[in-house]
Amino acid sequence: MEAQAAASTPRGKRTRDAIVDAAAELMYVDGVAGTSLDKVLAASGAGKSQMYHYFKNKNQLVEAVIDRYLEQILGNQPAIFELTSWADFETWTEQLLDVHRRAGGPIACPLGNLAGEVGDHPQLAPLVDQAYRAWESHLVRGLETLREKGELAPDADPARLAQAAMTSVQGGLLLAHLRHDLTALEDALRIALTHLRGHAVS
Amino acid sequence: MEAQAAASTPRGKRTRDAIVDAAAELMYVDGVAGTSLDKVLAASGAGKSQMYHYFKNKNQLVEAVIDRYLEQILGNQPAIFELTSWADFETWTEQLLDVHRRAGGPIACPLGNLAGEVGDHPQLAPLVDQAYRAWESHLVRGLETLREKGELAPDADPARLAQAAMTSVQGGLLLAHLRHDLTALEDALRIALTHLRGHAVS
DNA sequence: CATTCGTTGTACTGATCGGTACAGTGAAGC
DNA sequence: GCTTCACTGTACCGATCAGTACAACGAATG
């Protein structure tokens, strides 16, 4: 997808992963522009030749980091893959909150951080959008399932409802992170769920 | 507040403003780390000696930019200063949407962009938080007014409701900007208003 | 006219940036 | 054992970064 060289040996794959991991962590804290390749390479233990062996340039590394973020995010909310009842949606929001409770405090969404900084970047912004859509698509699928089961109103729009849920997640995370207080996310998720269930049948 | 030298003459004030304006615009597009002082100075027509005459360093310039953002944001939604009825809240959300309709497309919240990038920056993050609280405080005051007038339930918590409204604004703006589609913000604001009015009396 | 002080222009520094050049190493296939 | 090719280490490049030094300007005040 984004690779310059595809890391055809286990050793190469380990090196590539170490670079992406270090970049993901640093860019999460310092942003893309605030993270230099030298820092990434120093943190990963790799050299510059490795970096440019696996990635054409810094942008392509960022693309890999975006993918990594999406994997991490979805990995933290496994319930999103099995949304077949309204209770599953409750479970999903609980998992979302638990991530931050376990972390000892509200943490930011790495994709949200990127979304602000990347803004209208011609190459990167569409990829962030894509990642969000991939995330959101699981909510859409869940809502479609509920509609098929007759638990969601036939005239409800899963895509639009899912988008509304995502805005709550993102807004809640932004405020919660800024204030070091999960309340903002808790309330946002509760309101989002209430809004979704407002379209429930029975 | 943040100034190194306070620009005591009209000429000095013009120069200082030009620097902050240029920095605000560039940082809105390219982020803080992505905006060099050289670019700011070139765009503002000022020289480096002016920059360091009015600001101790780049961080202090960013602090002035944050203040500028708050002024711009509040200036675009004057209804927020006079929230004395539920209709005023409707007007406020309409003004919020009109800004982006007039701009020809959904634009990002400059504070939201900053919030992602400065993350946990020891000096900057608290200032972004402060700016958000200043913004939110007008919503709190409006809700308190409604409660005093008996139009909001006595047991409703204005601070918490205002925070919920802000999460909708921020989440809606983030998604709307990313997707170049105002729908996300429209829906988010409608849901937020519905939630607020759920605590209305009569 | 002289002093003063806010203001300005320009030239510079050392560090760091993204990116390149190129020689070398390691393990697997023949 | 030899070739091959993925992989690695290091030194380097021009550009740009934030920040500094310092001399000079300009408009008031005396």
C-alpha cells in the first residue's frame, strides 16, 4: 500500500515495525512536524538507510503511522466488530471508556490529533479521512444489522447515525483530554447512545 | 499577559498585530511546529528584531495566537453573548453554521487544531484549555440565565450541559472539516440542542 | 538642536532538518 | 564456496530552524 520496499525477510519486518512503532509514539506526543526522522531513528535503533529503504520519504512513513493508529484504536474496542444488539453498543462505549480508565487518565485520539495538524494536506488528509471511515464503517454495519433485525427503525439512516456517534466520540475525547477529566467523554457517549436508541424499535 | 514589550506606540502595535495575524493564519494551516518564524516574518513584512522585540520566543507568540483565535471565534458567533432564551441558542447554532456556509465549505476550529498538536505541552496546553473555558463560559452563563428564568430545570447542571454542547461543536467541526461536508456539524448541533432542551421546563 | 527610547534592518550563529551516497554485511540459494 | 540481494552503518549535503548581535532609524520631549 504505502511501502517502498516490502520487507521480505523477518529481520526486515522487525526493523520496519520498530521504525513505525517509534514514529507512531513520537508523533502522537509531538505531532508530525514536531517529530524528526532523526528522533524516530534514534528511538527505534535503526539507521537512516533503513528508513529510506522501507519508505520513500517522511510522508510515506506518516501513512504507515496512520494505519498503525487505526489498528491500535480498533484493537482497543473489539466490541465494535460484533454489534448485533443494543447491548453491544453499550459494551462498545464501555470499552472505549475503559481504555482511558486503564491508562490512568483521558488520553487523546491519535487520529484526532493528526486530523487537526494534517488539516488540508493533499496526501495525508484523505488518508486520515479513510481511517475514520474504516472505524465508522463498523458502526454502520452494526446499525444495519439492528435494522435488519427490526430493532432499528426502517427509515433510520445508519450512515448518518454512525457519523453522529463518531462526532460524539471525537468531541468527547478532545475535551476529556484537554481537561484531564473523563466526564466529557462519558457524557458525550451517553448522549450519543440516547440519540441512537431514539431510533430504536420497541 | 504574554507580551515581552507592550508596543507602546501605534506603529509598534501595528507591527505586533501584523506578526500575530500572519502567525495565526499560518499556524491554522500548517500547525505550530510546521510554521517557522521566518515564514511568519516574511508574511507579515516584519523583521526578526521586531519579533524578538515583542515576544520572548516562539512559544510566547503562540500564546498570543491562541488569544487571537478565541477573539476570532467569539467574533463569529455574537449571539453567544446574549443567550437569554431557547431561541437564542438556536440563533447561536445558526451563526456557527453560517460561518462555514459563508466560507464556502466547512473549516476547522483553530483551537481544535491546536488542541491536538499541543497535546500535553506544559505551557501551551493549559492556555488552550483556558480559551475553551472562556468560550464555554458564555454557554454556561446563558444556561444559568434560563434556569433563573425558570426555563431550565432547577436540577440541571449548566456547566455539564455546556461542556456537552462544546463536545458536539468540536466533534462536529472535526468530522465536517475532514469530510468537507457540513452535515456532521449540522447533526451534531441539532443533537446537542435537543439534549439541552431535554432539560427545559414546559 | 540634542537626547531619548521605542522601533527597525541585516547579518550572523550553531543546531537540526529531510534526504542522499556509498561502501559494507548477513543469510539464503545454487 | 560463490553469488546474490535484502539489509545495514556512517558520513555527508544544502536548506532551514530558533535565536542573537548590533548598529541605525524615527518621532517625540526637553
